Amino acid sequence: MKGTAPGDPESGRTSGRPRGGPGSTTRETTGPDGPDGPDLAGYVRSLFDRLRGGELGAVPVVVSLLVIWIVFQSLNHNFLSPRNVSNIGVDITGPGLIALGVVFVLLLGEMDLSVGSVSGLAAAIFAVMNVNHGVPEWLAIISALLAGAAIGTLQGFFFVRLGVPAFVVTLAGLLAWNGLMLYVLGASGTIDLDEQGGVVALTNRYIHSAALAYGLAMLGTGTFLAVSYRDSRMRRSAGMAARPVWAIAERAVGIAVPAFAAAWILDRYRGVPVSLLVFLAFIVGLDFVLRRTTYGRRIFATGGDLEASRRSGVNVTWTRVSAFTVSGTLAAVGGLFLASRVASVGQTSGSSTLLIDAIAAAVIGGVSLFGGRGTTWSALLGILVIQSIASGMILLGVQTAVQYMVTGSVLFGAVVLDSLSRHSQKVHRLT
């Protein structure tokens, strides 16, 4: 399954190229607004070709999310209530941030099994320094984040430089960092955070401003339109396939409707959660890094074909290590948000369930386990699916065991779809 972000012009791929032999001036412009206007038939053909070739985009996960919401809302009318939607928005932040880091590692075709333990350790370091030793909160936060970055870099070094499989390195890290967290917490086992502190405020502070809520929805939609239209013009001028204006407008409506609906619902409760704003800021910022910078292109290239990237001059060693550094850092950030949610750090912080949710969110959202495909928006879509299932089942009084089985089934379906999509693309290229 291939994840595409809202605003991703062509999912990081190009489907149009010059036709004809050397020196030919005939170019394929499937779907662009040419001199004669939009080529609707060409664009539709291009769309169906991509779907038939296994490039499903975000369609499966978006459809699944809609079905989940419709089913739970029909079973319990409180599911899409302002209070519950706001709670979901806050609950997705911690595991969602960790899933963002997992996206970087999965894009390389690797796996980081230590993110749950790293998040717990980072939270423990912060709590011990700030609460037990009176270290200023800002310094304790920086120390926790540096610890996460250092752990990610160390694991990346053993994987890249010494050739130890990432699965083995991070599995060892899962155990070791969890043990270190227990050691750092000491005999008490649980440390309560300062209720008046900035970390606790992260998930307990809201901005009740209709102007902000609707302004963000308008900004997101407008930015998508501007970026998509610019990309379409650039692709068209290069003779590549590009979306016509009507298609861009259609996608903009698809973004605007849920964005303004979310703004309306959140404004009816306590406003926009600060934690959700932070999460969205990370998604947008890292999406820019992956899709608009040289570093991001190297991540995709390395995950797509390691040897080809090395031969083309990409520093694959630094690129791969840095992905684990990003994963460790975001695991630490997510750990602080999770600690903020419960206002404490305990022996269950960074549990194995958190690891499963983070990896499942990325995969369900559309990041390929085989590397080279996915976006940061995949983490948002995936964690929304997981948290929606959890929230809906809690409202219905369903046992936790059933929640795990349903989430596991969704994850299995996502992996199967990813495998089938990859196979379809190989067959499509051969034909």
C-alpha cells in the first residue's frame, strides 16, 4: 500500500516522460492543461493506469477511516461528539509523533523496535531530572531529547557501520533501554510530574478561538491549492504528466471538508488542542523535509535502491544513520507527550503496546515495509485509524482483547495490500 499525503502532487513519482526517439519534440502530457484546455480523458486514463499498476495512494486508508467513523457513530452517537473528537485529537499526539520517526526508518526498508522503550526512557530522564533533582524544565527536556537522539545514532551506527541487522540492534535496544528506564526510575517506580509545569500543559491546554480553528483549515486548504497548482505548472512545462486544475480543485475540496468539519467540532468543545497543533506542525515540517529537500530525496532513493544510490554519489552511510537518529529523537518527543497525558512516568511507560501502535500506524497509513514509499501524513492517517478503533470500542464497552484483534486484523490487511500493490507494480512495469 502506498501512502500519499494531502498535498502530495504526484506521490513522489512521475508518470509522464518524453516520447519518441532521440531528438523527438513530441511529449506525453497525460492530463495537463495544455493549450487546448484540460485533457479529461487523458487524466482519467493515467489515474486508472496508476490504480491498475498498484499505486493505490491513500484511498484504502481513507475509505477505511470513513467506514470506521460511520459504523461507530451509528452504534454510539457520542463517537463524533465534540468531546470525543477532541480527546482523539489529543490521544493521537504521543504515539503519532513516535510513528513519524518510524516512517523515516521504514522508508529505508528497515525496522526500529526500540522506539517504545526509548520514549519511556526519555520521559524517565526528564522526570528524574526535573522532579527529583530540581533541574529546570527546559534543560530536562533538552537532556531527554538528546538522549533519544544519541540512542538512535548509536543504533544506526551498529547497523550501518558494523553490519548488525537493524532488527537485532533495535530488539536488543528494546530490552536494554527498558531496563535502563526502570533503573533510572529507581525503587519508587512512578514519578508524578508537576501539574503546573510546561510538559503537563502540552496535552491539557487548548486555544479556544474560532478564528484560529477556521483559519488553520483555510490555511491548509489554500496552501494545498497553491503548492499543487505550482507543481502542476512545473511538471507541465517539463513535459510530464500533471493534474488538471479541476482535479486539483476536487482534491482541495476533499481536504477542505474534513478540515473545516474538524474546526467546527473542536470549536464547539474547548477549542484546538495545543498538542494537536504541535503534531500537525511536525507532520508539515517533516513532510517538507522529505519531499522538498535533498536530504528527503536521498532517504527515498536509499530506501528504493541502496546500491544505485551509493553509485550515484549519495552518502548512504550518513543517510541511514540519520534516519535512526530522527526516529530516536521523535520517540523521545512522543514520550514526553505521553507522560504529559497521564502527568506521570512509571514502569509501564513505553510499553510494548506503544511500539505496536507506532509501527502499525505507519504501515496502516501507507508506508511500505519494503522501503521507498510513504509520507509523514501516513503516520496521521494510521494513528487516526488505530485511535478511532480504540475510542469507539471503549464507548461500546468492548473488551481490550477484542480491540487488539481488530487492530491486528487491520494491520494484517494493510501489509497484505502493500505486498499485493508491490507485486502489481512489478507486473505492470514488465507489461
